[in-house]
Amino acid sequence: MAGPSGRIAFDDFMRVDIRVGRVVAAEPFPEARKPAFRLTIDLGPEIGTKRSSAQITRNHRLEDLPGRLVLCVVNFPPRQIGPMMSEVLTLGVPDQDGEVMLIGPDREVPLGGRMY
């Protein structure tokens, strides 16, 4: 992306519900078209546990993911990714090679907390 994609109203931003969750399980996802992991994420008592397909295989190892705090968009419609339904979008940013690096809090916070 070359730069900002245009201005939006603050109310538009607030419609995107981004919450903190903890990865409770990470599994290989060989059925995905692009290399990905299948994540199970605990988003706290209000939202519960959700599944996500994440193309993070270049910068993250399966064994390092459980316990990690991540940010997820929880109000997008679920998407069918191969044989699984991805219920939340796990957020990341590109590294210098354009590969996904997960983003999340750098210390403990309550699960399900909304980003603002």
C-alpha cells in the first residue's frame, strides 16, 4: 500500500470491533491455498473462543503461538477458508519482506478488551 487510502469518519472506525485474545491452540493448516496456521483464540467471556486462519508461517512457529496475545477483528462475517470457517481476522503488519507479523499487547491485559 503506497499511503493512506482516504479519510474516514471516526464513527466508521468505531464500527470495526477489534478485541484482544489469547491463542490457546495452533495447528498446521495444509489445506489452505497459501501457507497458514489454524488458530483457536480465547476472546474472553463475552465473545468466547473463535477460530482463525492466519498466513503467519514465515515469521511465527507453531510452538511459540499458544499463550500469545493477539488482536482480532470480531465483527466481520465468517469466511470459508478451505475446509474451515474462519470466524475472526487475526491482525498483523508486514515485515520488510511483506510477510505477516502478528500484533498484540506487550503485556497481560483482560481478554476481550476492545481496542480504542
